[in-house]
Amino acid sequence: MPSVSNWKVPSSAQPKPEDYSYDLEHALSAVVGLRTIVPADAFTAETLGTERAGNGVFIRGNGLVLTIGYLITEAETLWITLNDGRSVPGHVLGYDQETGFGLVQALAKLDVPALEIGQSAAASIGERVVVGGFGGRQRSVAARIVAKQEFAGYWEYVLDEAIFTAPAHPNWGGTALIGPAGDLIGIGSLQLQHAAEKGQTENINMIVPIDLLKPIIDDLMKFGRRNMPPRPWLGLYATEVENRLVIVGLADRGPAKQADLRTGDIILSVAGKDVRDLAGFFRRIWAQGQAGVDVPITIYRDGETMELRVKSSERNRFLKGPSLH
């Protein structure tokens, strides 16, 4: 992922104020830059790095910033950079594993406008939106919603209905998806490739819908996580290959590795029910109960069908908690 350094979105892709009914500059002023330092021995250091940079959005006037959680997971040091050039320290308030949202509190009194929270369910395919990045119009993209559909990530993650936009923002993490009314309807999470016309591909952004925030924001602020039993987590990375589910990686010290699941194993079923796609596989795991439950998995390895039981865990137990400086 590109860092928030000296770069600009091509002028042809930048949003133009006259194309929108709201005050574009005012809306983009709520988008900030985030920089974090993560300890080298952190669980996510190997996969996500020890220095991370991206975007966040002020959603309340008291310095509350909404971002995408992987930017702040296990962060030891966090800085928020404002559009006027100032940088202030921040504190990680919470991270929700199910949605991917992260919350940060600025540790300084700031007079920065907040972006009003809208309704992502009301956003339509084809609608004109802005994917706002830190740095104003020159680091933002005039885009359209190209799809609203289920998304499954290989790291045990499923959204029932994610938002997809094009053209893609090059520094997508934590960007603000600004809807036609000038309000916040999502937070940027990923860049993916999408099949376009004539066999070509185009880059698109996957956006986490803002409607998923309202039910959990109070829990994140109070407890740092949603106040309900956590889902079972196995610590494996899987992908779909020719209508089969294949394990392509294992989290170090994770439950799947402890249970002797291996890279290359083909997953056939969970608790006796066949699974053929990532979303179905993960939902079947979660249906077994809460974190700590044994998950029976049938795999195919080296010409043999094998039954294994994985004692699930809670993902957060492997992560370093926030520290207030």
C-alpha cells in the first residue's frame, strides 16, 4: 500500500467541486492521515508490517476518528495528521474483527469538522461518490458504485454486502466513501481486480458499509470490541481453486496449525456439511458456537480423506492490546 507521502491522484480522476451539491472541500477536511508503529514481535507484524500509513475520518467533533482496523491493530505509537499540517498523537479505542472498523481518539483538543454519518443501504449501484483520502481533492477520487454484494476474505472474514467502487483509490486504507448527500457511507478497506469488458481487468476498491458501525460503536468506545461472545477463529488462510477450498497459509501458533492442518490441504466439510466457497466455509465454522469450541473438519491430503478437530480460539488473544501513552 502506498504511503501518505508526496503523490497526487491524476487530475482527470480528481473530484471537481462543481459536480457535487454539497461543499466538497468541507467534507474532505474531515479526512486525516494516520501513521502507526507496531512492535516487531506483534502477531500481525509479519503480514501487515511494523509501519503502517493510511487514512481516517473524523466522525465526531471530540476528535473521534473512524478508520480501517488493520492500520491500527497492535499499534504502539499512533499519529494523526491534519490537513493544516499538524500532527497529534492518538490512542486506539477499539477494533471490530467482524466488520474491520477501527476507532481512534485524538489526544489533543482539535477544532476539526466531523463528517456526518449517512446510510449505506440507500446508496445505489451507478451512483456518483467520492473516495476521499487525506490531502484534499488532489488525493481523492471521483468514483461510482459498481457493485454491492457479498465479500469473503481469506483471513476468516465475510461481509454480507460490501460496496465496490471504481476507479480505485491508490491509497485506499481508511478512505472515506462520501455519498451524494456529502455524508459518510463507508470506509475503504481493499483494492481488488475486477473483470471488465473485452477480457480486461480493472482495479476497484472494496468499502465496508457504514451501516455496520451504528450497532457496535458504543461497545467499541466502551470495551474496545463488541460486547458479545467472539466467533471461533482457526488461524488459517484459504482460497477457492477450481471449485475447491484450499488452505494456502497458517497463522503461526494458531489453532489450525496446532491441529496439524497444512498448506495444500483441501477442505471438504465442516461438522459433516460440505463447504464449497469461502463465505460458506467461514459461516459454517462460526455456526459451531463461540470461540473455544471444537470444529470438526474433513480434509483431503495426499490421496486420503482425513477427519481433524480444531480447538478454535479468539483472534484477539493473539494480539497486543492498545497502550495509552
